[in-house]
Amino acid sequence: MKIRPKSFRIKLWIYFVLFTALIFSLLWLLQTVFLQSFYNDMLINNTKQAAASISESFNDDDFSNIIDELSLSNSILVYITDTDGSILYSSDQFKGLTGRSHPMPTDKTEETEEGFGKHSQRGGKGHEYRSLPDGYSDFLSSLEASDSGTYESTTDGMYVYGAYLGTGDDKKVLYISTTLDAVGPAVDIIRMQLIWGTVISVIIASVLAWFIARGFAMPVAKLTNKAEHIGSDDFPEDFRKGFCSELDELSDVLDETSDKLKKSRNFQRELLANVSHDLRTPVTMIKGYAEMVRDISRTDEEQCNADIEVIVRESDRLCAMVNEILEFSEMQSAEVRPEPEDVDISAVVRRVCSNFNSLYSREGGRIDTQLQENVIVKGDAGRLERAVYNLLDNAVRHNGESKVINVTLTQEGGNAKISITDHGSGIPAQELENIWDRYYTYRSRNKKGVSGLGLAIVKEIVKMHGGICTAESTVGIGSTFIIKIPV
């Protein structure tokens, strides 16, 4: 399969790999560049917490044990001295591990106040304390000069914290120090681990990203294939749903669009098959009679007028046929919906009946109306008028010798009911279900209509307004066409 650089699969794979690289870049920064500062902040915070714990337990009986535990767990060096710098107690991180204790010598123990000296009798004589760090006298001076009674210093990878224990003349000095650069050697180890971890992770991520991108790209490719064949006879319908709801919805939209295109194409084929002959007939007659006027009857005024009358009549029929075809095609393809507005259907029916009556009366016909007033529906007045016009036109074309057409309008329940009855030859029962189909009445009822789309247009208009169309007929007596539209 050809790989396209800008394809969905390649882009998704690249984004996934870049995301992995970004994550490991952040890890590199955190574990190498910022690790030391994080580590130092943690040690300083732990040292301050240890100092606070020592201050709180200064007068406890197990004060020395608390110092040993804190120095061991926090890796700190602790001194307790008097204000002159004499060591009263010391502890470091190795004290608890080796079992060594550093009690104050006997001669100093006797000089120490009872409250603190009792903590310094572990281990007996002969043991010495760790020597005070260099610059301890400067530390005491800085602590004494501090307004807060505490002292902090960070120099040469060492953090020092100092504070006073107790108050008054009996106060003692707390000195705590810890090494800050101990993490330095570990950074090299971490860096090597990150190098190998990054390489392995990027390789694994690239492989996984490729399969994930392929999983996403396959349904997209199938949808692309569907889109390429949309509306065709070989339109694929094997798309497997469930992978992604958005893709499932897109597949449904493509299916609906394909169905609409197929219907439109079928309509066009049917239009050409059923109407092409009927369009050619008036065009042929117009051309033939025009040639007769030109070559034969132009000198005979009476015959010339008769020929021209045929030309005019066939031209009108051709225009009416084309208009009906275009109107029905528009409703089918564009799915036009009427603008919702209040329509006085009583006034619409009365106006159409009045227009027909003025023409139909010249042929000796009559339209009897029984219309309920002020029946209001929601819809498009122009299209509703077109539906009533088509029904009346159909009744006039198929009316019998009585020349009477009955039109009624009533409101029944939640519907406006329009009934138009002719007294023609009627329609067989087996044909009533098909009379609303396009071209059906045109083919089956001696082509008395214009194009066979009149009742189909009525059905579409009524359907747009949420209504229904029905028909009742008795052979030899007549037919009643009924439409119901919600008020």
C-alpha cells in the first residue's frame, strides 16, 4: 500500500511519537537538570523539621534517643552545645547503625545541669564526641547576632541550621548540618538509565503508534472508499461500526446521502423514460403546425388561425408539463419545507374554487362549495393553494356529464379536512393505492393530465405539512379525494 506523507495514519503516528518524546524530555529535565535543586530543597525542609522536633522534645526524658533517631533517618549531623561552644551531646547518621554513643565525659557531665546531663550518661567514660566543625565560633556569633534566634547557611554543598534550645541563661545551642551534593554521583546513573529507557521506549512507542494509527486509519480509509462510490450501484455497505461513534455517524450520513442520490438518479431515469416521449409530442406538433403555417396555410386566414391555435394550445401544455416536472423535482431533491406561518385555509380553498368556477362555467360546469370559515393551519399558503388547485384540476379533467364538482372544508378534531368530489367514471379499487404515485394516473387514465405529476405533487405538499392524502371511489359514480392537514 502506498504511504502518503500527509495521510491520517502518518500524521497520527508522528503525533504519537512526538508526544512520547515530549514526555521523556520532561523526564530528562526533571531527573537531571532539576533533580539537584529538588533534592536540596527536600533536605533543607527535612532538616528544619528535624530541628523543630528537637526543640519540641528538649525537655523529654528520651531526648538523646530522639536526636539519634532523627540524625539516622534524615542523614544529619547534630550538636548540642552551650553558648560557649562546649559539646553537650552529638549524633550523626552512623550512630544508630554502629551502636556507638557519644556521651559527654564525666568531668563535663558533672558540670552540666541536671535536666540535660541525665541524657548524656549512655556509654560511660572513655568515649569522645565528634569534633566541632571548623568555623563553629563564627556560627555562634552569627546565631547570637540573629534577631529571630535561628541561623541558616548554605556553603560548599553544606547546609547548616542553628537555633537556641531553652531560654534565659540556661539556653543551649542546636547545630544541624547536612550534605547537599550527595545526589551528584546518582545523576550519572540516572542519566544512563534514561538514555536506555528513552531509546527502548521510543522504539516501543513507535511500533505501538503505528498499529494504533493503522487501527484509526483503516475505518477512515473505508469511509473514503464509501465516499468515492457514493450514489453508485457498487456502493459498499460493509463498514463495521463500533470503533468510534463519530465515524459511525459519518457512515450513517454517507448511507443516507447515497440513498438520496440513488433516488434522485432513479427519478431522473424515470423522468426521461416516462416524459421524454410526452415532451417530444407537443414539440413535434408545434414544429409541424408552424411549418404548415409557413408553407401552406399562411394565405388562408381561417386555416392559419386554426393552426396557430393548435400551436398555442400545445405550447401551453408543454409549459405546464415542464413546470410540473420542475416543481416536483425541486420538492424531491431539495426537500423543501414550508416556512411556518398562519394560513387561512378557508380563504385559500375559496379563492381556488372561485378561479376555477369562472373558467369551468363557460363549459357548462359548476363548482358547489361548503366551506367552514376561519380554519387556520400552519404552513406555506402558496404550496397549499397549489395542492387544492391540482385536486380541482384533476376533478375537472375526470368529471362526468353532470359537470358538477363538490368541494367541502370542515374542521374535524385537530385536522382541516378538504374533500373534492367528481362524478366521473370512478377508479377501480385495486388502483386507489397507486393513484398518488408519479406518472401512474397519466399512464392508466388515458393521459388526461398534463404530466402525471399532479397528484404526486399534492401528496408531497401535504406530507410537508404533516398531513395525509386518501381517496374513495365507486366505478361509474365518481371519486372523492381527501386531504387532512393539522390545524
